Amino acid sequence: MARRGRRAVSVIVLLGAPGAGKGTQAEVLRDRLGLPHVATGDLFRTAFREGTELGREAQRFMAAGQLVPDDITIGMLRERLAAPDAAAGAILDGFPRTAAQAAALDELLLDRATAVDAALLIDVPAEDLVLRLAGRWICEAAGHVYHEVTNPPREAGRCDLDGSRLIQRADDEATTVRARLASQLPALEEVVDHYERAGRLRRVDGRLPIAAVSEALLVALGAESRS
Ligand code: AP5
Ligand code: MG
């Protein structure tokens, strides 16, 4: 889709707990704003599928529900943002995840004479997250996200967008989900504080249906569609 509703926003950070809907909403914002969707989790999963050293290293942490160390993550993100398609900015999904990553992002953007325009927190209570992750299916080809109850594909087991097979993520297994929530929620609080102090934080109720969350995010960005 064309850059409908595009304003002078270049770097948008999507914040939220595991399962809050960051990936789902990043796809919508990408289409509406014409900025690339950069998800550190997706970059790690791709690196692992490709059998790279970085992918293997990251996978050890992901499988345990732990955050991948900052030096690995920041290096990878820096490289991704240097790609030509990110010259005008990006929608960051899953980065930053720690206070150190938030500070590194500020520094990296300062070098480009820019800054994070908005940090959008998709707020979902912990009890809803487990159900969302247990029912999530993603497509094998591109990671397009579905949910067996709230966002089912048109044909069971097939991606609406590219027809590839739907699979479940290994880290959505119940024990790993509990580990992810326990280890990652405190770090999320620090990142939220970082952007609150900078006056960049906008909170959106992530319990609403997917389309209503999208609309609320666009309103928060001042880029709501009038359709
Ligand atoms: P990552 O892939 O980023 O996983 P995550 O943060 O745990 O988030 P998820 O992808 O699980 O959830 P989401 O918020 O994208 O929700 P989704 O849209 O899919 O990271 C994976 C791992 O990589 C981490 O655990 C860590 O090890 C490592 N990692 C990544 N980044 C890192 C970093 N910066 N530093 C260190 N380590 C890092 O939606 C979830 C489900 O809910 C779907 O089924 C969806 O259909 C459904 N849904 C979405 N919205 C709604 C709604 N409004 N109502 C009802 N259902 C909904
Ligand atoms: Mg995601």
C-alpha cells in the first residue's frame, strides 16, 4: 500500500510483553506507513534457519526463554538499520528490550542526526499472554502471524498471504512461555521507563480486537486513516 497517513516519523518502537501483538501490528503499520518492519526475533530465527554462528548462539538463549545478550543483539540491529531500505527509518518490533539496548539505539540514531519518534506500548495483562501464545500459528515462509481463535487463517494450516504451511514456534511451549514472561517483563519495565522519561511513550490498550488496536496505534502516531 502507498504511504497513506505517512508523517515525518522515521523510527517507531513497538513495545510489549511476549504475545502482546507487536508482530501483528508491525505488519499493519508497515503497510500504512511504508516503513520496513524490523523484528529482532525474526532476524534471530532467520539466522538460525540459515545455520549461521549468530543464529546458533541466539538459539541457545531463545530456547530457554532468555534474552539474547545485548552485544550480539545490538550488533545485529545496527547492521540491519544500515541496509538501504531502512534509510528512511523503520518500525522496530522487539528492540530495544533492555535499558542498555535503548541507550545504544539512542546513540546509533544520534549518529544519524535522528531519534526515536514514538515508543508505542501495547498493553496486555499477563493472564491473556499465555492464551495468545498457546494459540499462535506462524507461516513457515515468512512468519505471518495467526491465532486459532482470534485470528484464524481462511484455510486451516495454510497462510492466507503466501500459502505456506502454518507451524508453532518452539518457544511457545508452555514451560518456555512461563520462562519468557518471568525473565523478560522486568526488562520491559525499564525500557518503558526510558521512553516515558524521554516523553516518547504512548500506551495503547492491547486487549482490544486487532483492528481496534491498529487504529489506536495510528491515532497515537497522529497518522489515523480517515477511511
Ligand atoms: P520475539 O520473536 O520478539 O518474541 P516476543 O517478544 O516474545 O514476542 P512474540 O513474537 O512472542 O509476540 P508478539 O508481541 O509479536 O505478538 P504476536 O503479534 O505474534 O523474540 C523471540 C526471542 O528472541 C526472545 O524471547 C529473545 O530470546 C530473543 N530476542 C528477540 N529480540 C531480542 C532483543 N531485542 N534482545 C534480546 N533478545 C531478543 O501475537 C501473539 C498472538 O496473539 C498471535 O496468535 C496473534 O494472532 C494474537 N493477537 C495479536 N493481537 C491480538 C489482539 N488484539 N487480540 C487477540 N489476539 C491477538
Ligand atoms: Mg513477534
